[in-house]
Amino acid sequence: AKKVRNGKETDPYQRIMVGLSISDVLLSFFWFFLGTWMVPKETGWLWAVGNTSSCSAQGFFALFGGFGELLYQAAISLNILLLIVFGWKQERFSKKVEKPMHFLIIAFVLVFAIIPLVYETYNPECGICNTTVLWGKCSTNDEGKLCIVRGNEQVQLVIGLIAFALILIVLIFCTVAMVWV
């Protein structure tokens, strides 16, 4: 299925690159460019002028963009592997793989980014907002004792484990695919 834009045909590789680029822009803008601006000003970080909502937004879009990038990189490797090693044509890839691939990538990263949002697990950590719990005093009477003020330790752990496994799987897949090619 050839798509036409401004009189020129596009192929699956170009559309995968659009997904990769959008993911990269989200990650770069929310995490690297906005950086500490989105962090709640109460944290004391240099240039921190944000609040809890801006911190959650930064965490959401950074996670969405970061894992979108990762999965679109795997999609490029899959596309190249199928074209070169298995002799597929771009039309066949477009008809059989491309639409479900885009759907699965977007659905996965959307769910993956929404879960910490629901459990309030996007919190400031080292000048950025990440999936982490926020610790604070349990009460005014308890000196030195800390409790979770915001976030969920189980969500933090599961997101971390899934992230680690996904990074490892994609790294291995991309490496094997490129060596095979």
C-alpha cells in the first residue's frame, strides 16, 4: 500500500522513521530541553519552576518518547531484516506487518506511560521527573522516619523490570538482526 504525500510515494521505512522521529522529539523536548524546569520548585533544583502536574507530564512524555524510540528502532531492524535476509518487498511488509506494528508500539508505550500516571509514580529524582516514589515525613511527630508521600513502589519496580527487559531484548534483537544482514 503506497502512500502519497505531496506527489511522492512513501514506504514503510519512511513511516517507521516518522514514528521514531516523533518519539525522539517527545523525549528530547520533555526530558532534555525542559529538564529541571518541569520539576516542582519545592525540590530546590536549579531552574525548577514546575509543580506536581508538570512533573507528571514530563515523566509521561519522556517515558512515551523513550520507549517509542526503542521500539521503533526494533521496527527498523525488523524491516531491514525482512527485506534483505528474507527477500520481502516493502509492499509485502506494508500489507502484513506495518499496521499491526505501529498499533502495537503506540498501544504498548501509551499503556506503559499511563500506568505510572494513574498511580502517581512520576516524581522528581535528580533534577528530572521519573518513575519513582516520593518519600517524606510520616507525620510531624515522627522524627527521622520516612513514608511514601506519593507514588507506588510496586509500580516503580514493575516498570523498572519491564524497562530493563525491553531494553535488553531490543538490544539483542537489533544486534542479531544487523549481524545477520
